[in-house]
Amino acid sequence: MRHTSLIFRYLVCVGWLLAAISHAANAQSLARSEEDEGGWRHSITPYLFLPLRTTGTSTIDGTSVDFDLNLSEVLDVLQGAASVRYEGWNGDFGIISEVYYVKLGGDGTLPGGRVDVDVDVRQTFANVQGAYRFANGVNASGQRYAADAAIGVQWNRIKQEIDFAGPGPGMTLGGTEEWLEPMIALRYITEINDKWSFASRAELSGFGVNGDDLQYLVLAGFDWKGWENTSLRFGYQFYGIDFSTDRSDGEFAYDVDQNGIYAAVAFHF
């Protein structure tokens, strides 16, 4: 069925757009070095990732489709998104957690007007990490710097589903996958002046656990502390994932690479 194939291709593209927005949101993790103080220091950071390009291959029900998407194609099917990062530090030890939710999709009618199509793609992502600041000092220019390492666990849930409804029996393609995976991260931060700081971060997860061969994340960006307890963050990131699993209806897999701009507001207390 030619039209079914076109709708299926659309579903695959939507699924990859989901990965572009939600997974890659993981990249936002700048943290400003501050004077050592007793007690806990906290930050909450809502953020947004804009993937300028997303390329890869998606497989649903054993059928694979290649794609190459730009930002406008992402925005066309975006129906809702929420993402936030929390960090709590006490001395050199910290707790980090991130939560994401993204929904994309659409509906319509196939030519002929007898078959309705509904595309529903959602992703929920959450992780918890324990962090340690193994370097913290002042460079030759008199500016503070710090380096952190973190290890944790990440929960992923991806839904890629398309429903056909018409005069006869309905049909559903795709489904939902959930899995847990280990993760590690490294981050370096340095102050530029009393308002600006620079940070870079690298993160790896999956390592072949539960079908996820590897997820990677590399970012670099700036933090501008324009107010006493609030700062703005922006930068550029690269993200990739290679996940696959066998289902009763065939292989379910996605292999994607993306890059783009991220922006955030961080609240410190």
C-alpha cells in the first residue's frame, strides 16, 4: 500500500524528531563554579534543545527508513515538551537528576476518505547521578575552574505508534519500548569573569545494556549570571544513540545522530 508506506515514513520521521528533542536535551548541564560554602547548594534548570539536523535510520515492525530532518520539520509535528535538570551540591559531592517528556504526532485521512490515521510518538526520560568534584582551583589568570565526574542510571521510554481506523478492522504499527541503562559523565567549568563562565561536557550511556549499544553526548557552552540567583545558558551540542530490540512483530530500532543549539534558564538557591 503506497499511502500506508508514506504514513509509516512519517511515523519514523516523527520518532526521530522525538529523539532529537528529548534525548539530546540531556546535553544542557552547565554549572557555575562558586565559592566553597557550607551546606547544600541547589540549582533547577528548565531547558530547550533545537536540533538543526537529525540523520539516521529507524526500524519499526522490521521495516527500516532512512531520514534527514531539519529544524522546521521538528517544529511541524511538535505537540508538547517539558525538560528540567536538578543539581544539589554539598562540598565536593553532588546529586544530579534530569526528567524529560516530549510528545509529537498528528492525524489525518488517507486519500479516499475512508481510513483515518493517528500518529502518536512520546518519550519520557529520567536519570539519577551521583557526582564528585575531583578538581577545584584557580588558574593563572585568577579565575576559578572545576571538573566533575558522575555515574548513574537512566530510564528511557519511547513510543512510536500509528493507528489506522476505517470501515474494516483497524491496524496498529509500532509500539512502546522501556529500558534502563548505566551512564557516566565528565564536565569541566571555568570562569571567564564575574558574569561569564564556560563549560564543556561529555556523557556516555548504554554500553550494550538492554539493547542500547551506545548513547553519546558532547556539548560546549556559556553561562551568563545576569542576576544574583539566576543565569542564562546557551551553547552547541552533538548527540547520538544506537538502540535495537527484537519484538514479536519484528525489529524495533533507531540509530540517530544530531546536532544543534540549546538554551536554558538556571535558578540557584
